[in-house]
Amino acid sequence: MAKAAKNITQASVLEALSKVMDPELGKDLVTLNMIKDIRIEGAKVTFRLVLTTPACPLRKELTDNSRNAVASIPGVKEVVVETTAEVPQAKKLPEKEPIPKVKNTIAVASGKGGVGKSTVAVNLALALGKSGAKVGLLDTDIYGPSIPMMMGIHKQLQSTPDEKILPVSNYGIKLMSVGFMLDEETPLIWRGPMVMQIVKQFLTGVAWGDLDYLVIDLPPGTGDAQLTLVQTIPLTGAVVVTTPQDVALIDARRAIKMFHEVKVPILGIIENMSYFQCPHCGEKTEIFSHGGGEKTSERYNVPLLGKIPIDPHIREGGDSGKPIVVADPSSPQTEAFIKISETVAAKISMLDMCE
């Protein structure tokens, strides 16, 4: 083994890396405990940079900055950065029962139906999974379960020897929905208490296994059922889906207020069906109005996570069971979902890592 240069020590490496800041978390990499396994062999330094999510939008920036910091130590000739990710566990909420082995829960909500909430939930889950994270998707829209169709899978549910329900899987995402218990034409006629019972069963009675993120597709609206759900489910944060027209934005604001009342952090707003872009000339037409997402974001001091265009391919993907993130991974629509997923993951990291 090559002998390390006298001034290249673990302490000097840590000192150099303590000057590299994570701009989102506002602290340096050493303080955040993101540097592991420093190895020094002569003039070569190797270490692991452990990001807080595989979907980190700053992966390249943090990797390059940490490499450059160590390379500036006199005598260092080679720096190898092994970039990995470990999603932190959300803070425990003493009044709510945690879901075993699930680190973070993301509610996807809307103040009203018809804004594409389930489409957003599906593609958000797939985008997070595409980054390398372990992801589950829970459909709590008991009366109108659409996840089985949108994810292209209809399977009979199985259980473990200890009577836990096994989620089904497709496209690398673990799935649970009451739709797996019914055929497509069977109406579900249950009163509120029965609905809550099945939702709680899906949360705590499912063998989800190790998950970095569980995306929870909430029913549309802000009535008693939705309020009870968000009070019961231990949520890391919520995403509110809206469309640009005034009636949808009014209902989105009600959803924002609902989350504020139950002290669930709002990760941001997604403006769906934001505009139509002509596939031939590229011109954008704002069919449903303009600027509503920005105004709501500013009024309630919540981030606008992104805008999703109206696009036939997104609708076709949901109908065919092959969502756009899977069907066309290089499309601008998929890129929009990827960027939103990176922002959501980064905001969750900030909640999990910062006091």
C-alpha cells in the first residue's frame, strides 16, 4: 500500500470537505454526516458522498465541489468520489402510528376532482423510482380507484403467513388499491367508518417492506373523509395538484388550508394541464387561463413545484396502463415529472435533516 503524503490525513480531508455547503440544507457536508469511508493511498483519496435522496438535483454539483475541495489539498493527485444515497427517516409523530419500514409518506391531494391528481401521483411515484429510490403507491380513493388501470396491472391480492397483505408490483413500484379487490364494474357502497377501516388496513396491515417514499393518492376534495385521512396518516408532506382555472384554484386553496390546519408540511403546488404546446410549431396555448399557480403559490407562501402540459400522450399512458414516464422516458413531459420529483425529494430531505 502506498504511503500517504504527510499532509494528506483524514483530518485534512474532512477540513477541506467542511467548506463544501449543501445549498438546500444550508450546512456543510461534514456537519450533515454526508462523508463516509475516507481512504488515503499515497496521493490518492477515496471517499463516499452519501446524498439524502437518489433523486437529488444537486448530485453533480455536490460531487464536483467535494472532489475539487479534496483535490486542492497539497500533494493530492487523484480523488475518487463514490456517490451514493440514503434517504433519511421522517421525524416521528407521537400522535400517529408510523408505517413499518416506510421512511417518508407523500400525500398527493386536490381540492376537487378532474384535475389529474392520480395521473400526477402515478408519474411522481415512477419518477422517484426511476432515480433509484424504493417507492410505493397507495390508492386511498376508495370510491374511484384508478391506480390499477393507470399502472397496467390487475392482480388478486395475496397475504403473508402472518396475515399481512402483500402489495402487487409493476414498473418497480409497490402498489395497493381497493381496485385489486374488485372487478372494474363493481360499485363500492361503504359508509365512512368502513372506508377508514380499509385505509388503515392498507397503511399498517400491508407488508410494504423497505420504502424510501410511499406516495399516497388521496380522494379528491376537502370533506370529512379527507380531513380524517390526513389526521390519521403520518404524512411527511403534501403535494397539491390544481389546474390554472379559477374554480380549481379556489378548491386548491381549500386543500392548502386543510393541510395547514392539521400541521402537515406542504411541499408545493403542481399546476397540471397548464398549457398546450403544439407538436408542429411549438407554440404554447394557455387553454385554462394563466398565472393561477404562481398567484396561489405567492399568496400562501408555498412553492410552485412545476407545470405539466396538456398532452394526449399523458392521457393515453394512463388509459393504456403505461404512464408517460415509462412509455416515453425522454419526452419533455417525462422531464417535467422528473424535475418535480427531484424538487419534492429535496424538500423532504430538508424536512428530515433540519430542525
